[in-house]
Amino acid sequence: MPFRITSLTALVAGLLLAGSLNTVDASRAQSAPPAPAAMVDGSAPGFRDLVEADFTNVNGKPGTWTWDGNSVKCTGDPVSVTRSVKPYTNFEMVCEWRHLKDAGNSGIFLWSPIESMDRLKGPGLPEGIEVQVLDLGYKAAYEKGGDKANWFTCHGDVFPVGASTMKPFPPTSPNGRRSFPTKETTRDTGEWNHYYIRAINGEVRLWVNGVEVSGGNQCTPATGYLALESEGSPIDFRGLRIRELP
């Protein structure tokens, strides 16, 4: 029965070949690098650097902020801000940041009213929409005091401060004021993190390391000043760029 033997041999050979190809495909899939995250890096037309001339110290010390092009180092002392010299309404902003100590705290204020800046005669922070910049160790440090860290995260909360208001995107904090991130993508102490902020028509959206995570709309006010926050711990910012929109 030579024909039957030949057919069976061919069938077995075909199955072995198919299995081998599947193994190769699976191996390639496992070794393939992950797809890159969408990253707005500020290189597109219309973006420009934010440099020392674009900011003015509000209530910090002369040495709180040290600029080098579109990068700035902050000592964290005192609790204070440096603000933009002009207000912004619709814009996109990119930057990278890294905390230099565990449990560091900072932030970027959007649409901050000039009146709230003018009231800062000593240490303190203005009103506006804050894009939180927290080190991953902040949660553990906070809970050492016995309190539960359920009202904030270390991965890019967005929330209104003072009389400013915002309707946060879900998920939200227990009090309903903060937009909590949908994903946790923040890197640890000493590592650079990338923020892309889009603020248009009273809506704020934040991307952390290429992933959209949080935001809100119906913000009031929806125009005002930018501010970088000094809050007790050294932090570096670099690659500060902005693109104003109609």
C-alpha cells in the first residue's frame, strides 16, 4: 500500500511544518518590542521654547529657580511659584520633569488668575487648575502619619485650586474634585517623566509618558497664567515648550 504510506507521511510532514511556523511566529511576537506610545514632543510647527524671559518669580527666593535655556532647576524652598509673564487661553504644552528626592511634590498651574498671584506675599500657592507632579514615594510618606492616601495619586491628578472650578473626567477622588489617572505610568525618583498638556476651550487633558490619563472640562476661569510650583523638594524641568492655539 505505497500510496497510503506516502499520503500519511505527507500529512505528518505538513503538520510538523505548520507547528514549526507557529512556534517561530510566537517566538517573534514575544521578542518584538512593544509598540511605542504616542508622544507629542513639542517639535511640531508652532511650538516654541519657554525660557527664563517667559517667567517671573512671584513669591520665591532669588535662588529658588535657576534657568538654562528651556530647562529650570528648582530648590523647593520656599513653597512658591514662578509664573508666566503673559496669560494664555488655548495652548499645548510639553515638558519633562524629575524629582531629585523621594516623596517630592510639585505641580504646573494652568489658567491661574493674576489676582491670586498678587495675594501671595509669603509662602503659598495660587488658584487655577493644577496638574499634579508627585514623586512615587509621596503616597508611602503620607501614610506614615496614619492617614489613608485615598484622595490623591502619584500618577498625574488634575484638579481645581481655590475658587477655580472644573468638572473632572472619571475616575475621580472621593470628594469629586480631582480627576484620577486611568493608568499609572509615572516613573520613579530621579527618572525623567514626560507631560503633554492640552488646554482648549476650558478643557484640560494630560498625557503622562505618552499615555492620556486625566483631565476635565468646564473649567473656570479658562484663561490665565501658567505657573511652575516649588513645594519643599528639589525638582528639575526640561524641554519646556508651548504652542498657542486660536
